[in-house]
Amino acid sequence: MRREPTWRIPAGVLALVVVLLVYGMAIARFLAPLMAGWPTLLQLPVYIVLGLVWLLPLRRFLIWMETGRWG
């Protein structure tokens, strides 16, 4: 366990916020117009999956923030 502050935590939080903003804007810009004519019940599972997909790399990213290693 670390005993002193590290630059990785604030940098990691900032990077996470930036990446999530870019991810959300990309979906809003490119995918939302393609699905605009779809029925709501077809859009719902797509947005649920897209809302969860960003969690996949999160574990390794949090490990890096805490330890400095990717695994």
C-alpha cells in the first residue's frame, strides 16, 4: 500500500473525465443521428451497452492509478 501521494491519481482522474467526455461526445455526434429514427425500445439496449462498455478498461486503469502497473 502506498504511503505518500502520487501524481497518477489526479492525472488519472483528469484523464478519465476527458476520455469519458470525448466518448460521450463521439456517441452523441456520430451514433445518435444514425439511431434517431429507431423506436425507443431498440435504442434502449444500444445505449445501455454503450453506457457499460467504458467500464471494461476501468479496472486496469484504476490499478495503474494506484500502483503504477497495468496489471
